[in-house]
Amino acid sequence: MADVSGASAPGAGFIREKFGVDEAIASSVLDAALSRGGEYAELYFEHKDAGSITYEQQAVKSATRSLTKGMGVRVLIGEAVGYAYTEDLDLGALRKAADTAAKIAARDEKTPPVDVVHFETPQYYSPEGSTIDVPPKSKVDLMVRADQAARDYDKSIARADINFVDELKHVAIFTSDGKMVSDVQPLVRFNISCLSERDDSRQTARWGGGGRMGMAYFEESTPEALAEEAARQAVLLQSSIEAPAGTFPVVLAAGDSGILLHEAIGHGLEADFNRKKTSNYSDRIGELVASELCTVVDNGMIENSRGSINIDDEGNLPGENIVIENGILQGYLQDRISAGAFGTKPTGNGRRQSFKHTPMPRMTNTYMLGGESEPEDIIKSVSKGIYCVAFSGGQVNISNGDFVFSITEGYLIEDGKITAPIRNVNLIGNGPDVLTKVTAVGHDFKLSDGRWTCGKDGQSVPVGVGIPTTLVSGMTVGGTNIG
Amino acid sequence: MREDLLSLASDIVDQARKLGADEVDAYVTSSAETSARVRKSEVERIIDATSHAASVRVIKEKRTAVCSTVDLTPKALVAMVEQALELAGIAEPDEYAGLPEREDLALGEQPNLKLYDEQIESLSVDEMKDVALRCEQAAYDYDSKVTNSDGAEMAVTRGVVALANSLGFGATYPSTNAMIMVEAICDDKDGKKRNDSWYSVERALHRLEEPEEVGRKAAARAVAKLGARKLNTTTLPVVWEAPVVRALLALIGQAASGELLYRRSTFLAGLEGEQVGSPLLTIADDPLLEGRLGSRPFDGEGVTSRTVPLFEGGTFREFLFDSYNARRMDRRTTGAAGRTLSAPPSPSTSNLVLTPGEQSPEELCADIDDGLLLTDLMGFGVNMTTGDFSRGAQGFRIEKGKVTYPVTEINVSGNLKDMLASIDAVGNDVLWLGSSGAPSLRMSKLTISGI
């Protein structure tokens, strides 16, 4: 999928213009960073414009815009990290930060930095289309259309709260082993929350989408479609019944259900947890850790996807990393430190929230490949179970493997048919256990629309998830109905 | 760290007025963070950095915009104000938009809430590293079953915020906080691992738990989870251990947001003055406690802080309001506006305090023939509009009044309204962690999903 766009990667001229740094300044700062014997240093420059417009009660309520910029400097010695950052980008401030980070090391032996050389990266998204400087009126028009569509969907829709959020992030990375790379990362997200009111019964549902795209996103995902989806879910909840309590077969609908993989196995395969042996999957490469029907991939190169990156936040190229193939664990998602510890190469998963944060192994777009089953047959095979379609989020305990995800649109399956919608409910499972219970995988693979954000150790990054229709033979459903 | 924040904030206000804003407030922050993280007795990461930012909210012809920047040069601040005024043009006039009423502002002398500890200024990275090492070592020393660690950390921050507005309000205050944490890991049978963490966080160093105490608690909690198993699906009385009651308080604080009331997206809508919870339930949002993490002399709009009763003897009393949502709902601000750099103010809790009862946690369990001691919750399974609650959980089985074995991979569910009414005992073991103080409590029944 590397055949995207005619846009070329921004070069050295762009870095000078955006951050006021050139190769000479970078070398001087890297030199300071390694002045106490650090083995490796890297400078991460970030410039981020972010905006939002809030629309409610048929009017624009407020608009915001923020500018953040700064530089984070990381010095490594072995697996130890010294880190400092600054919002002032003059040479004095940069060197002061580098001097601070340098203190992690105290060796006489010095490793001087190699002169940096800029290298070009493939482009999986195009900065030209960024929405950030599109006139606000075009964005407001989308929100007006969404609001109208939501209220037209059903007369019980009493409120539609809409939010247009976008950012354009410029990054430049200089490393002491001679790399100089840069990237321009657009990101847009359209959120809508609908309130359905019938007498005293109120239900809300949220929906949205986006990606590393510009206004073109809305040509395929119209604001009407996004709004109707939120409205449909809110109205549906009006007739929802208590969810069952206990262990049942669970059918995951194609798309957003990929959140199960993200929690059940994705985090557990991040190499930092495995290097430290705090994960369930530590020391298990080559072992069968999932049903043979499962092939799981983390791929940072999907065109325009929310989880995609042209370059990771350590300056490494993203990859199409097969972490589980036919149930067998193939490898972990690596950043620089972990790759060093494992004696392998970084996989392009070193990501960070901002220049104020140290990078660590993170997912990009994580999904399971399609299988051979007919989705209808999968549902027909279940006599009593749950069908999950939409979710509000999930969480995992890396060490004991327990993970949860919360369903906002789900149904009972009775005698092979999807029947009553159920109230919001949580599902809990144990990662290594649940993946072995995958007993059918559909051929209808689907990637989520761009609405997921992953949190780890206090840092948020945008991600994508995906899955085909999948049957898990047993998971604990946290309803209130003990049948 | 910068010392001139209040004059910067005042300059931004003056500039915005000059350029045509009808009303304006400016919020400026500066902070310094230092942390030392160790793992297996080796330094893992040291962070040492300072940061600052300025934000402006302008209201012009009743249209609102908020802009922020990290560039505090005069030129950049003027650009920020100009951008905000231009951006306000896209909003519709909103009769409820605006600053708080002048009489609600904290214009007099600010209370000294002891939010700043000078000792933190002189703490060195090496001293912090030693604290983290002591903490982790204590976890290992507690029990040989502790076989791994996810690391121990000590982190401190120093910060200053300044707020000024076009009604003549201008104030600033410094604050500090310090934190110690560790996560201990044990190997269980069948290759499983059991883990737990503990932390202490305070405004002042001398109030922190000893690092060894933090380490021992994390270790004890992890070791106690060895042999954890699932439960059968059933309904049980549930004792909430004090640390996890904080999660319940956070949900109540969220449900009491005046913004959710305006959006009609809280199960507490329409219930002011009603007996919602058990008579044992008394909760306040208290920003005026000395030395607490959620304390603030004035809120994010400069309004005088006051203690807001949320529940008194089970009766739901008040929603938390900023000035916008208060005007929307024909109420008055309660001084609960939270402020961030990049959004208009909205209600936020300060310190949530649950009034303790008489019984010890052991006594709460003693009456239970078959029940659950809930220690951990996972996930986001709460629907604020309906109060439906469904979350992953860990804990311990209670049999014949005694805590017997650890339980994992279960789900607890109910409806928050019913859950608050089902509280039949509140403990005397108040635990302060961060911005909430709460004892254990007991609910007469919750649905447990398991095997």
C-alpha cells in the first residue's frame, strides 16, 4: 500500500522553516546530549496546530485553536533513559535541555554523534489536504447537515451535540546515528452525540469517524451517515432489554470489534512488557497462543488510516508486522530500546504523545485477517449468545491478562437469529484464553472508521482496529439478568 | 519556571479589550516536572523539564472562542488574541455566554490552602532515585513471592497558574505535588502472573507515605491475589474496599456535572432534593481542604471556591456548575469551573469526600455469609444517562464473615441509582488518595457475572 500520493516528504528546508534548526544546530545539540557518555541521543521536534468547533442546539457554541511546539531530547545508556524537553527552541534552550538529559550517563568514554543526513520516507497520507486551515464555514456546514440528519432520523432525537476536531502536526527527528527525518501528520475527527427522549426515558449514543485525511473524508463518510448512525443507536437503546449475566458465545461484528484484539493481545505483545517479562506473552514466541484461525497484524502503512504513520516517533519506518500467524506468536511490537534488548530490529512502533513524552512500543492499526466462514453462518451456529456491534472502549491488565470492553450496541442471539437489542454492557475475558476460543472467522474483514485513541502509561496516540465477523465460544457477559 | 504569569495574564486581557473583545479572561500556566523511575534496582528513566502556556477566552457580541499557545513572546500573544477574536466570528451569538457575575468572583484575599511545599524545590534527582529504589526494594523484601516489578517511581511537579479577566479579577497561586508508586508482580500457577500497585501522592513531601510502606502495600496486594479464580454467576452483597470507592465517587462527581444536566445526559437529572441514595450516603465536593490535591482557592473562572453538598443522608442536593451551564439552567455557578488551556471552562470536581461511618472494614464483612470484597474495577462500562453500570472486577470471596480467596475475571453490574440506594453500611477507614477521601462501604447486592 505504499503507492500513495504524489506528495514528497518534507525536507531539510521545511525543518529549518518550521523549527529554525539545521544540521549544524542539531549536531551541536546532539553533541551536548552525548557529552557525559550517553550511547545514543535523539531530538524530537514537534509543532502542532489543533482546532475544534462545537455545535449544539443548532448553533456553533464555541471554537478553539491551540499551538504547541517544542523539542524533547532523549539520551540512552543501555536501557536507561535521560529525558528533557523545552518549548523554547533557541540554541541556548535546546542545549540546556540536552545537558539535562545527558546526565543519565556518567562515563569517560564518549560516542560522538554522526553527521545527520536527511532521508525521504514513503507517504501513506497527504498533508496538503489537512482540514486545519480550511475556512471554518465549510466545517460548520458539515455540522449543520449532521444536525439536520440526526433530528430527521427520529422525532425522539432531542439533542445532537457535534464536534469537529482536527490537528496538523509537523515533526522532525534527528538521531546521533545520523538520521534526519520529518513528517507532516494531518488528523481529523468528527464526533456526534445524540439524545433520544421518549417521555422520561432518555438514551444517548455517540458515533464518529475520521482519519489522516482532509475534507475528502466526508465525501465517503457523509455527515448525514455519521449522524444517522448515532441517532439510530440512541433510538435502538430505547427498546433495549437487560443483558444476560454469565458466560456465553459472543459474535463480534466486523470492524470496530477489533478493539477485542487491541486489548486481548495487542498490548500484551508490546515489546516493553515482554522485555520486562511483565506480559502474559513473555517468552512465548513460536508457541501457539491463539486459535489457528487467528492471524493478527499491526500495520502502520494503511492509506489515510487514523493509526498510520509515515515514520514512527523514533525515526523508524512503520511496517506490516504479522504478530500472530495461524495462532502462532511470531514476534513483538518493538521500539528502539526493546529491539536492542531482544537483539532484533525496531518494527516502527516507537510512538509518543508529544515532545513532552518518551517513546514506547505502541500499536498502529491492529487487525485480524479474514477467514473462510460466511458471517450469516456464524450467527446461525449460535443457539444462545451475544452479537456485538459498537463499543465505547476497553482496557487490559497486561500482567494477569484480564481485559474488558464495553458494548454500546449489542443484541441477543437466540436460536441462530439476532433478536432484542441489549443495554450497555461490559464483557470480560482473559487474553490468552479468549484467543484460543476463536472458533469461526468470517471472510468480511473490515477496518474501523477513525475514532479510536489508545492510552498507555498516561500517553494517548491515535490507532486503528479491524476484524472480520468472529465467533468466540465463551466470554463473560456482565449483564444484570441472571436467567 | 516563570514568575511573571499574572502580569502576562493581565496583559493578554488588556490586549484583547483593546482589540475589541467585550469580555475576556486569560489563563497562564508554568510548571516544572522531575521524575526518577527505577526497575530491578537500576535507573530506568529520569525526566527533568519545564513548561509553560497561555490561553485566552474572548467573548465578542456573545460569541466565544478559546485560543492557546506555548509561545509567550509578546508578538505571539498578540497573534493568539487576534486569532481568538477572528475565531469568535464563526460562533453564533449565545445569550448565556460570558464571564461569571462580578459578585461571584474571588476578589478579596485568597485563602491559604497550603498547596505549595518549598521542600520540593531543593529535592535532587539523586534523592528521588533513592526513594524509588527504597520503595521497590521494600516490595521485593516483603515476600519472596514477589518475583518481578514493573518499576518504582518518584515524581514531583511545581506549578503556577494565573487567571485574570476583564471584570478586574487577577490572581495567581503556586502548587506542588509529589508522588511515589510501584507495581509488584508475582508468578502464579499455570504461568499466570498476579500484579498490583500502590502509590502515595500529596502536595507536600512530609505527607507522603514512607517509600517502604508504599512498596510493602503493593507487594501485599499482589501476593494476596495469588491463586485467584472466577466465581459463578450470582447476586451477592459487595463490600467496596476504600481505594475502589474512589472510582464510585468519581462517577457520582461526573453525574453531578451541571453540563451533563444541561445535556440531559445524567441519571441525576430531575432528582435534586430527592432521596436517591441510602440514608448513610453523604458526599461533598470540597475545594477548600488544606493541602489536598483537588483544592483550589478559586475556580477556573475566578469564582470563589465553596464546599458543595452532593448528597446529604442520601438526598441528592446540588449539581456542580460553571457560569455558562449555570446560566443555561437558570442557576448560579457553584465555583466548580475546571479550566484547561484549550477548551472553554466546564464543571469539574475538586476533592470528593465521603463521610465515614462507625464500622471497621472487618465489621462490614462480618455480617456477610456469602459475598464479595471488591478491590479493583476495569473498563468504561458506565452509561451516565441511564446509570447502567457494568465493569470488570477483581476482589476476594467473603464466606461466613471472613475474606477467603482471591477472585478475578468477573464483572459487577447494576444501576448506579439502585446501587447508591443499596448501601447498607459505611466504614470508618477513610483513605485519602489524590483528590478523594473515602472509607469502605457495603452494598446489599450486585450482580456478579462469572462462569
